[in-house]
Amino acid sequence: MELINIKGIGPKTLELLNKVNIYSIDDLVRYYPYRYNIYTPSNILEANPEDTIVVTGTVTSNANVFYIRKGFNRLTFTLETNNINIKVVIFNRDFYKKLITIGKTISLIGKYDKLKNTFTCADIKFKPIFKTEVEPVYHMVSGLSKSTLIKSIDVALENSNINEIVPTNISSKYNLMNTIDAIKEIHHPSDSKRLKDANIKLKYEELFEFMFKINLIKFKNQIFDDFVVKDIDDSTINKVLSYVPFELTEDQRKAFQDIIDDFKGIKRMNRLILGDVGSGKTIVSFLSILLNHECGYQSALLAPTEVLAEQHYNNFKSMFKDLDINVELLVGSVSKKDKEDIYRRLEEGSIDVLIGTHAILEDKVVFNNLGLVITDEQHRFGVNQRNILKNKGQFVDVLYMSATPIPRTYALTIYGDMDISMIKQKPAGRKEIITKQYKFSEIQEVMSSIAEEIKEGHQAYVIAPLIEKDDEETNELNDLKAIKDTILKYLPKETKIDILHGKMKNVDKDKVMNNFKDGNSNILLSTTVVEVGVDVKNATVITIFNAERFGLATLHQLRGRVGRNSLQSKCFLLSDKDSERLKVLEESNDGFYISEKDFELRGSGDLFGIRQSGDMVFKIANLQTDYKILLQCKKDTEEFIKDNIENDFMNYKYYKNILHQLMEND
């Protein structure tokens, strides 16, 4: 049934429903209240003047309306309750006048002034309240009345089939209310207990369906392939580990073991290494490349920028220079002649590892025997781009890396179709970055510290919120030019400053970044475009202007540009505004802890700039408050797929349709 076919919904009402994103029957019946008003009758004689109370009584006078000015009126009448007559006042409800008649029983919601014997109403209920009642409150649009919405929902519920999404055995296990009753209860609460049960059912249902889809994607990616098990034994693993010239952290060892298990398993690897800044994710990816090479396969490492790709290439070549393994770099700036040579040798199989940017996604790039694809800063690439590279081999294990620590809640949802390895520990020898807030009145102290670092032969980052001034009237130090002019007043004249921002051409960005990496400038003055993952070991201090303008996750990422060595590094946060968020950075260098605090302080809004997705917009569930339900749904959907879908998914029509849709959309 279409919305327009529901009794009471004409073209005008349909247009209003569309404005609140109601386009189908399912949208309509699942247009849930965002909160509830709970009304409990009170004894007016026992009420305090500041209390909002509910009283029920009989109208004892006709209503009068006083028009104070245009758009502002006062309606008054008298009401008998608890054997006393009270004066009632309500503003801007002149349309109630005809409804208020002598002898009518109504309920008032508002505050009572005992001295003036006056009840000032917030609202009037013409259906009297004699016991505790729960009233749903909806987000409305002008022109659409609540009564019209409720009537439309009720008619839709009577004339449509609502599918039970949660399997019967799971509903029975948790004694969940059936869906139709839960939806009715949400819109017409009978009591607080049943309303709570309805909420639990609908939240579980929504999160179950979401996690089911995610786990089904994982299942589809892993199961519906021909399998190749890579031949790995302990001697091979030990051989690969012996190539690393330092001791791995425990987290790095665990992540590498996860990858070994994936290689040895019958399912294709689809793993994310989620690591804190400077935690050493890259060495784990390098070990994976070496292990893949020992198994006889080629590897590809995709980076978002030439600077980062070149850094990976140089680090790999330097660390494993004594190994018989052929590595090439393919980026946009490589000459046409050299590219053609790389294409030829790659297809012949004489190149073992290809590291590069988007250039390796081109059709001309053909591998001989691709077995592993690694994507660094994976959120910088679209799904289709990642799939292009994955599909360049017959059976390819896929490893993603991200330096954006996020709460486990988000990891389950954003990356739910991947297996996750977390790296929290920092490599041995690295010191905690000292982070401190400063007022702008203390800028001289900050600049003196930067000058001291430069004098010691070190380098500094300075971060600006804006490229250019956004308001001619403001004197705030926000833009690159104003900040440069200011810091030069405090630094030696010979200080060399390079500027980096998002409006520059990529080739110019790379030139500036490489110049700083090579030590040819003392300070890199940049917006947030400064690359995550770029390793300038000589940089020991970063100063962020108007730090309160940035999210916690962004600030932590920026701070991670320093502290890449055994030297003591510092992060200065310049801000005249007291901020609870900035104090979090002062007290901790743990990106996962910081992300949890960011989650608490900001809620589940923009996913820290990682990804916005329509699938993440829930109608009744809340990732922050319903985390335990989410975890249970993850577990239940995994078990359901394992017990049913893997063996005989054709018997499950609803889920089979979801699976087919996912396969078509891939």
C-alpha cells in the first residue's frame, strides 16, 4: 500500500509528511516519538510555586481573550479543583475559547501561585487526566497536526503487514514483544513498563538488522570465493620476524598473529589495523608483505599522497635492503617511460612489491600474481577504488590501516564488515608528548620554547584554523598570514617558514612537505592538511592556534606529527577559551581514551569526520546509550549466520533478499 492510499492522507498531507522524511508506510509507522511527557495528577493544595503540576477540574466560567498586541494574547477562565475556584491563564491559545465551556472537565499543566490563586498554564488537555499518563512527543512540521499524524499511523498499522525481522528463536530467547504490538505501544503508551519493553524490542530489531547486514557483507566477501590457503609454517614466520631490526610491541605481535591466522585460514582476509598515531602500524604491514612474498605472491600498498607513498617506499627499501625482494614506486610524477617499464615488469612478475598512489589503480597496472593489498589511511579512498585494486588478483587478502582511533562502539559499526586488530602501545623509547594550554597573553613563552627547539637544530609545526581571514572585523589569530606575521615578531630573523594549505596544487604540497622533511625549513605553518602518517623525526614541537575550534580527534592527530623519535616533544594549545576537551589532551596521550571522551562530550554526530552514512541514521536506537544491545546484536547475528545462512540461506527469504541486494550493489 502507498501512503496516498491511506484514508486521511491527501496530496497536501503527503507533502507535509515528506518534509519529515516520511515516504512509505514503514517510514510512517516507524516515525517514533523523540521523547515522552509523563503526566501525574497532583493535589493543588500541596504544590510548590516552582513545580510544574497537573490538575483536573471543572470549568466554572466562560473564557475571555485579551489581545495584548499583534501575535500575543491571553486567555482566562476559572476552574474548580479540590473544592476551590482558581483563576486560569494561558497565553497565545485564543483558539481554545470555543472549547472551554462551563461544566466541562479538563486538565491543566503548569504552575500554581497560591498567593494570587492563579494557575499559569503551559498546556490544557481536553481529555481529562485522572491517573498517570504517558504522552508521546514528535518532531513536527508547520501545517501537520499531531492528531493527523497519529490517525495516519493508526490506519497504516491496521492496513499493512509488518514483518518480524528478528528470528522467532531469538525473540523467544529474550522474551521480546512482537513488532506490531511494540509499534502500537510506542505511539500509544499504556504504561511505563510496556513502553520500556516496546523500546527494547524496537531498538534490538533495528540494531539486529543493521549488524546482520554488516555481518552478511563480511560473510559474502569471505565465503563466496574460491579459496587459496597460504602455506605458512613456524620457520617461515620466524624467518620474517628476524628481518625486523627491533623488538615488536605486544600489540604489534598480536596484530601480526591475526594476519598469520587470516593467511592460513580458508577465508579471505578483510582486516583493519586500527592504531594510535605513532603506534607502529606500518611495520606490521611490512611484515605482512614479507610473509606474502615468502608464500609466492605479489603485494600492493596504496597510500593517499605521493609524500606518504614515497615515505613507505624509502622506509621499506632502507629496512630490508639486504633482502632479495624487488620493490617499485608508482606515483603520478613518475615519467611515462618509467611507468611503462613498471607495467611490463609487474605483469611479468619480476616486481614483488608495488607501492604507490591512485596511479596503481589504472587499467594498465596488471599484476602477475597479486596476493595482498594494503590500503593506508583507508577512509581516504572510496569503496570502488579499494575494490579496483582488490580485483586485480584472483584471490587477494586485504589489509587496511587507519591512524584514527575511535571508540569500540564505532569500530563495530563503521568497520563492522572487517576484522579489527587494535594497536595501542607506542614503540619502545618514545616519550609521551607534553601537552599544555596557553592563553594568547602567554604567546611569548610559547614562541621562546619554539625558538629554543630551533636553536637545538629541531623543527616545528604551527597549525592555523583558516587559510584566509573569514571576517575583516575580527582580530583573532586564525589565518595563515596573520599567524605568520605574529610568530615572526618573536623568532630570529633567519627563521625559515614554509606554508602548506589545502588550496595548493598537489605537486606544490609535495614540494613543501619534502622541503620540510629534508630539513630545509625550520617551521611548517599549515592548516590541518598536514599529512597523517608523514614522519619528520626532527620535528619536536607543534603549536595549534585557537585549538578550541578543532575536535579532539583532530587535535590528537595533529599532535601525532611530533614525538616520532626518542627526543622529548611538546604540543602547545593556544586558546583564550576554557575547554573541557583541551584538558583531556593535557591529561592523556592515549588516542583511544581521547576518542571515548570525544564520544562522551560530542555524542554520535559526525563520526569524527571519518564517514557519514545513511545506514548510520537510526530511528530509535542510539549508539551511545544502547551499546550493550549493539554488542548483543553483533554476537546474535554472527551466530545466526553461522547456524543458518551458511548452511541453508535459501530457506530464509527475507535474509536471502538482503544478501542478493548486497551482491548486486557490490
